[in-house]
Amino acid sequence: MRKKNGFMKLIAMLTIVIFAFAIILTSCDNPTGRSEYSFPFIAKAVSAGLNHTVAIDVHGLLWTWGSKGYSIFQDNGSTWYYIQNYSTPVVIAHPNGKLWASISAGGDYTVAIDEVGSLWAWGRNHIGQLGDGTLNNRYEPVQIGIGNNWASVSAGTSHVIAIDTDNALWAWGSNGIGELGDGTNGFENSRHSPIQIEPGTRWASVSAGSQSSLAIRTDNYHPLATLNGTLWVWGVRTPGMINGWSNTPHLIHHTTTWTAIYAGMEHSMAIREDGSLWAWGNNGEGQLGDGTNGFENYRSTLVQVGTDNDWLSISAGERHTVAIKADGSLWAWGSNRNGQLGDGTITPQRNTPIRIGTDDDWFYVSAGRFSTVAMRTDGSVWAWGNNQLGQLGDGTRTNRLSPVRVMITP
């Protein structure tokens, strides 16, 4: 294993050297430093945030594109926001030279786990969402704590939920409506560093949305046990709660049959082991996929999406949903005002799932606020929808109504 890691690091270093050398060559011929040449981006992980995208390539290097951050300045008493952004992928170096293992893009910030299990974060930190114990924005990765036992992490709009290698649950960041699950709520109870949620329990997967959190809990301690489990929700849009929210994890389905979850900004999705797809929350633009739309069709309990039982993975944006079936086909529904469904139109909304193209080699998909990014089985990365801040990574600021390939341009 040590030899393999050393070889992968060597490959990663060579990739950086080749990339830098290409920049030098193109700078000599072109004062702008841009090249007329580009090459495909091949990834093993990708995540779409509010206005930016992050990905890990096959060598373990981390790349980002879209919104870089913001500066605030005053002009005659008015507040203005200046957005810095990249329209093509740029490398984010690991401070200690390690390779990256997993990533999650949130609202103007990113969290990532490296190859040794250490947790890192960077970006906006106005309410402690980076988890470094401060409220300081970070412009490069900072380590969260000193442990190297992190297994998975999910970044929401302003809060983070994570699982360590002992399957314990942790949370930090905004806690306005109890989305951390620690029994408190209110922004004054936001947490600036990780706190454990319900010690003694074991969790298989988590998803942080906008003021809501989802998790699959499994208390089976057998090392070969399935990762399926019971479905839990806290924060806003908690089914079964009279007031519609909870500040502790709330069981909404007792059967141990849940395999995948995703918390969007206004709605949530989940998949059972029989391949059926379920939804709840706001449905203003048909994002639940149950054939209806309008805020009057808000669902406070789980509803099944169609009758198909071959759903494999799911992702939810602000008001749109994207999913992949077991046969590798890609599907989308909900708001399409920015082309984020990828069906080649700007039809305002779709109330039921529609297939995107005819390809059957889709491997993973991630919904941003008004855009979508996906990977094929060959590792190629594709994006579509809103591109105002360069979040599609195609070198332009042009919205795309169907998938375009993400390229690296030295």
C-alpha cells in the first residue's frame, strides 16, 4: 500500500509539473497566458456547490472552478459585492503535499478529506461553517482539528455534517433552525468547531442541505454489515413534527431499508433498497417529481416518485432534482429556468422525471443551485445550466441547456 501511495504521489507531482510547464510555454507565445489548446478533465469525484464546483482527478489532485469568493465595499452608503471566479479548472494544492480522497462543495466554501483521513476546509466562514474555531474566511485549505479519522463529509449552505471512522456523527456551522441536531437552535447556538451528535449511535451516510440535515442510521456493529439503515431528519422540513422542524435527529421511517439520501435547499430525496424513490418538502416548481407543482403542493410526508424501482443515486439543487438509474441513464425534473435539467430547453419546469439524452454511461451526478455537474463511467466531467460565474468549467460565462464537457486549459 505504501509503494502504491508513493507511486500515485509521483504521478500527481508529474501532472503538476507538466501543467506548469504548459503554462510557461503558452505564456511565451501568448502574453495573456491562455492557450488555444485544452485537454479533457478526468475525475474520480465531483461536487457542485452554490456557485462553484470542485473535483478530484484520477491522480488525487483537487480542482475548482466557478465562484472564488467575494469582496465587499461601500459606495455612498450602499453595499456592493464583487465576485471573483474561474471559468476553467484550477488546482488547489494540499498544504502538506497529500492527495485528496473526497470533497463536498457548500455555499461559497468547500470541505475535503485527504488520503490519510484528515479534514480540511476553506472559503466563507461567517458562521463557523469551516469548523476551525474561528469566523475568519480562509483562502486556502486549513485543517479541522488534528485527527485523521474522518470517513465522509457533507457541506450544506452554511453547516456541515460528517461521519468519522467509528461511524460517529459530527456537526458544525449554522444552527438557525436546529440543523446541527444538538438539541439547540438559533444562530447564537451555531458551532465553530465539530461537536458530536448523539454519542453512542452509529451512522452510515449524511447529507446537509439548507437548514436541514438527513442521515441513515445503522446500529449494526458487524464489520460486514450493510450500510442500509433507518431514515432520520432534523432542522426544517422534518416530517411528522407538528411545528415542521426538529433540533435533534428525528426518525421518520423505522425500516432499515434506506440506501441513499440527499438534502436540497428546499426539498429532500431518498432511495430505498428496492430502488424506489421518495421525496418531501417544497414543490414550487415540480422538484419532487410527483406530477404536481406549486407551493400548495408542499409535502410534509414522504411521497413516492412514480413507480419505477431502479433508481441508483440522487441529487437535489435549489429547486431541481437529478438522478441516475441502475442502467446508467440520467434523469431530471423541477425548475429549468437556467437550463439546469439539461434537456436542451428552457421549459420553465418539469413535474415528473424526464430522461436526459440517450446515453447509458452516467456514473455520478451533483446538483448545484442553478446548475448540474455529472461524471460518466470513463471519468469525464460534464456540466450544464447557469454559468454566470463560470461554474460549468467550459471556459465561458454562457449558460448551457445540455451537457458540455469540462476541459483544462493551461
